[in-house]
Amino acid sequence: MEPLIDLVFSAVGTVASGALSGAGGEMGRRISERLHGLLGRAGSEPGAPAGRQVLVLPVTEHERRAAALRLVELAHSSPEFAHEVREWVREASRLAPRPVTAVAPGASRP
């Protein structure tokens, strides 16, 4: 897979799992809403009538992969959309879990 699809797939998974668990607070809500907006512009399903689309959070791996592929497809055809997707991926990466050391470097242990 190309690097962009990997980043988008990871971001979609992070946002979906964060939204489902309630993690991320206000920032998580904003990023989740932005994902809905991007998916709405990309079309929830290719060929679906615009007024009949029902956007849902991509939960399963298959749904996340399909959403990521659709975003990347549209990003390849529109530089403006590509810019928005890259911005969204950067924002979503802030929600990704990060390793935390149990003891700060140089700290004494009890």
C-alpha cells in the first residue's frame, strides 16, 4: 500500500475507536465530525444517490479500509481535497495513543 493510504487508514481507525470510547473530548468530537464531512463529500458509497446517503462511523476493519480508500481516491483526483485529507490526518494523529514511561528519566525510585 502507498504511504497515504496507510496514514489515512490509521487515522480513520484512531478516530473511530476514540469516538466509540468517548476518548479525545472536544478535540475528538471535532476530528470525528470532520471525518464525517470528508466522507460525506467523498460519498459514503460510490454510486449512492447524494440525498440518500447515511453516514455512519466506520467501525469494522473492512469499513475503515473502504472509507480510507475512498478518501485517498478522491485525494488523488483533487489537490484541494488531498490537502484537506492531509490536514485531517495530522489532526487525527494527535489522538493516537502514545507510550508513556512509568518512571521519568533520572527520577529516583521509592
